[in-house]
Amino acid sequence: MTTREQDESREHRIMMEVVVDAYDDEEQAMGWYYYLDDKLTFPFRARCTRERAASPLRIGEEVSVDRLAEEGDCRCEMVVLTTWQGRSLGLPLAQLDAVDADEGTREAIGDWHYWVERGYGFG
């Protein structure tokens, strides 16, 4: 079930830049991985906007996002590596919003949130 209205410009960008040549779930995941790897400028500050069972963050907590996790860790969802309580921690990108980031980073994170909130997925 979708929780977000369709946005034609995001749909077009995602279909033409992210998953244009993807024929299965793995290719879609890798399309997203390389799109985000190209568009995100690290490091950036991010705030937790939704709690997840797979993450220790609470809403409102901030982290420094250092980079994307390895490809193998992003086959089911996009995971970023952060510095949290003095150690590296992988977190789902879907639970984070950029606080201090450039426009390209904000747009790419928004595209990923849109994909997730529309109920699209892979893996």
C-alpha cells in the first residue's frame, strides 16, 4: 500500500536514471546503490525521522553519515554507515533525513524515501 502521492518528476527521474535498465530485483538494488553513490556527498548530518526495529536510533537523534555500506549490504534496502556512540554503525537510509547536506544529496535521499513510501521495493 502506498503512503505517498505519485510525483511525476520523481517517477521520471527514478525510471530514467536509477532503474532504467534493471530487469530484476538485484539490478534495481544495484541501480539504486550506484545512483546514491554518485549523488550523495559525504559526510553529511542526518536526523532520524522514523524508528525501525533494525536500528537503535530514536526519532530526533542525529548522526554523521560517512558513506554507503558495501554493495552486499544494500541488496534489500539502502544502508549508510554512520558514526554513532564512537563506532561505525549501518542504518537504513529510509529512516534518515539530511540536516546539513547539499541539494543533490537532499534530492537523492528524497528520491529513495519516495521509492520506499510508494511501496516499491526489491529483494
